[in-house]
Amino acid sequence: MTSVPLYEAKAELFRLLGHPVRIRVLELLQERPMPVRDLLAAIEVEPTGLSQHLAVLRRSGMVTAQRDGSTVVYSLAGGDVADLLRAARKLLTQMLTGQHELLSELLRAETNPR
């Protein structure tokens, strides 16, 4: 078995996270473990689509599933996933703050041309 370079493994991780439904599932599971019916109620997606996304997240090891009778309850596999989501939020906040500052500067320049 050949080993994959770390940068390729990271790229695969980001591809895995590259769908809004998967991100939303992970965000919801940060709050608490949830049965599929609650995830469906919170996310506007067809049941088959949600099932496919949950399967990808489960195979990757980001979420775990526990059966409780006929109900399947999903939860985050560990705190590292929540840490990653918090880091993404922080990075986005920094990026958007920079864009807001640039927009403000452009608008000021537009009203006060030199």
C-alpha cells in the first residue's frame, strides 16, 4: 500500500467537507446527538440525499451512528470535528472583516475622489 502525501490527504478532507449539507449536519451535531428525523426537519434535503451524506460522514469517521430501536441517532465522532468547524468560522470571520474594511475604503474613495 502506498502512502498518500499529507497535502493530498488534507485535500481529500476538504473535498469531503465541500458540501453544504455535510457542513450543516456537522454543525447540528455539535449541539447534540440527533436522530435522522430531527436532521431531516432541520435541513431541507430529501431523505435519500441526507442518507448519502450521512454515509460519507460515517465512512470518513467524522460521525458515528447508534441504533436505538428503529431510530438511528448520529453524533460527532470527537471534539476535533467541532474544533475544525470553530476554526473555519474564525477564519471566515477574519476574511469577511477584511472584505468589509476594503468595501468601506472603496466607498469612501468613491464619495471623496482624489
